Amino acid sequence: MTLGDCIKEYRDRHGLSQRQFAELCGLSNAYVSILEKNVNPKTGEAPAPTYGVYQKVAEAMEISVQTLMEKAPDSAVSIGSKMTLDAPAREWHPEVYNLLSSRIESVPEAATRSELYSLYDKMSATEKDKLLDYARYIIDSHKRRK
């Protein structure tokens, strides 16, 4: 099931139009349509919504982000401008760890930590909460798979 399938199912159960659901979660009607169709008209590929999109949709559905991600295992999650975690990578967190590790191994650990602290310090309280929620999700999912 994709994120779009989850949205469509929720809308149908609650008698909501795409526009109503879009307003409920703070997304554009066009983006909700892209999610439901599971195709980006510009690329012809499946969309890779950000964690923030998952959070908005989860809040609108009154469920946790973790529950939503578990309900939508066939959707990718974008975690930045250069990297996307597809469904298999999210499912097997050791692979995700290796992927992330390989991306930052070229940077000395101290520099990486310094950059992370610098970025974290620039975030709003809401952004920090989102980041911590996502980090907890990854760690909890990894623990459950051991």
C-alpha cells in the first residue's frame, strides 16, 4: 500500500474530497492528487514525500507517523535533497544505516558532528521535534527487527 492508497482509503471512509483532505493536512490539492495517483507528472515516477508530509498526513488522520509509515510500506520517503529511502531500505534499517554511513564516511566524524550541531541549532523548535521524532522512529524500528 502506498501513502496515496492510505489517503484515498481515509478520505473514502470519512467522506472527504481531495480538497477537503488537502486543507485538513495543509497540503495542496494538486499534491494530494499526485500522492493518490502515485505518479509525479513531471518525472513519471512515484513521488517521494518528505517526512514532513508524512507528519502532516498522520496528524490529519489522527495517527502516529510510525503507524502511517507502516501502513504505507510501498512508498518512498525523501530525507533530503540528494537521498531518498525506498520501501526496502526503510524496512531493513541496517541497510539504511550502511547507506547513510557510506554517504558521510568521507567527512571526518568531528566535522560531521559539528555540521549536525550547527544545522540543529538553526532549526525551529518544531523542526527539532520532527527530527527527534524521526530519529526515534528509526531507532525503534531497528530495535524491533533485532
